[in-house]
Amino acid sequence: MTAQLIDGNALAQQVRGEVAHRVQALKARGVEPHLVVILVGEDPASQVYVKHKVNDSSQTGLKATLERYPADMAEADLLARIRALNADAGVHGILVQLPLPKHMDADKVIETIAPAKDVDGFHVQSAGALMTGLPGFWPCTPHGCMKMLESIGYPLRGKHAVVIGRSNIVGKPMALMLLAQDATVTICHSRTADLKAQTLQADVVVAAVGKRNVVTADMVKPGAVVIDVGMNRDDAGKLCGDVDFAGVKEVAGWITPVPGGVGPMTRAMLLVNTIEAAERAAG
Ligand code: GUN
């Protein structure tokens, strides 16, 4: 193995420690930072995710409230609830777990969240803030990836980063964050012709496709940083990423594992956004 591991669990623990300090500082000023997580319906994966989010928050001293609603909740009622939370000065962050039931328009729901409380960073105003460099909330997954690059002291200026995946919550924001650090960025996707020709030029590869073995050892420049955002299952049902870890770790300079890489960092960055929202509200 040539690659050094970027340990998402260890880094997330450090980030949570920093959040816990900020929470205490805010509480000393009489403000209790508060995240509200909304879950509509019974999606099994979503139930696990929201439990993690609430537990992570409690661990750092952040107040987190889970609001659960039935799958047949009317969209108008959800929008009304979000508007009430927007107006509640005691609530600093609002997260609506996705996916929502099919009868709801997820875009409309997300756009109803006040941008100042959009700790997921999914609102168009959050996306616009990232695009223009104005203060806002960055989506947690790419933000966590940037923290991982920062943790190894990797100088991005002038480097070539290839991002594979063009989702609004990972690929596109990731590309903007890298660009803001003066990297040269190529955004690819699963249908990019000769993806290997692109990745072989990359100093940093970020894989966010949601498919196994998108990145194999022959596609990686020796010494490159490989960040694996994927969350898939292998034939044995074991959690794996988009990167062929066993092969790529023999070529890369740094690599993130799955599990224990980007996942814990995504969760940690939600806490960062929430304490940030509360600090901004407190002035
Ligand atoms: N569903 C899966 N991941 C996420 C996430 O990061 N935020 C929300 N709101 N829903 C999700």
C-alpha cells in the first residue's frame, strides 16, 4: 500500500469536538442552538439517517428535535410547519429528510426553508451563495470532502481536480469549492467518454457516482488524492464506495475508505452548519 488513509472517523471526532466548544460558548451567552429534523413517512434508510443526525447533535450538546409525520401528510401542512419553524427564533436549523413521499414537491419544500436555517445547503439561495462566494451554507458532503483535503494540508492551488458526478448536492458544489481554492476543475459523469483519460491527469479525484468500481487503479495517477463519496453494496452485501479501494490504494498518495471516510464527515458538517446558523442568528 502506498496511499495514506484519510480517516473520516477520526477527523469527524475532531470536528465534533470543535462544535461542542462552540455550543458551550453560545450557551454561555444564553442561546441554545437548536436543529429541527423533519421526517415524513417510514423510509427505513431515512429513519436510520435521522436517528444518527439527532444522536450526533446531542453528543455535541446541540439540541435536536425530530418531528415525524405520516406518509400521507398534506404538502400544504408540511409547508405551513416549515414556515412556523422559519418564524421561530428558538430554531436555528431546519432539515427535511429526503426522499419525501411522491405526492410532495421536494423542490418546493426545500425552497420554503428560510435560507438562514438551511443547514443542508440545498436551497437555491445556498447554491447561489456558494457560486458567488457570498456567506451561506455549503452542502455537507462536499464541505466534508474539503475538510478532508484541508486535514492533509493538500495545496489545491494550480492542481487539477476531477470530480465524477454532477449532482446538485455533491458534484456541482464540490467543483465550485475546489475552484474557489484555485484548483483547475473538470466535472465528469458516468457517461463521460474515456473517463480514464481525464482521471489520469488528476491530482485529486472525487468519485460521487453511486456505482462500484467507477475508479480503478489503472485510472489513477501515482500519488493522487482519491476521495470516495460512494455508498454501495458489494456482492457479499458489504458497504463499499465508488472506488476499487484494494487496487487504488496501491497507486494513490491518499485515499478515503468506505465506510469510515466521507460518511462520518457529512454527518459532522451538518453540526458545523447548525452551530454556524445559531452563531449568525445570535450576532
Ligand atoms: N437524504 C439522504 N441524504 C440526505 C441529506 O444529506 N439531507 C437530507 N435532507 N436528506 C437526505
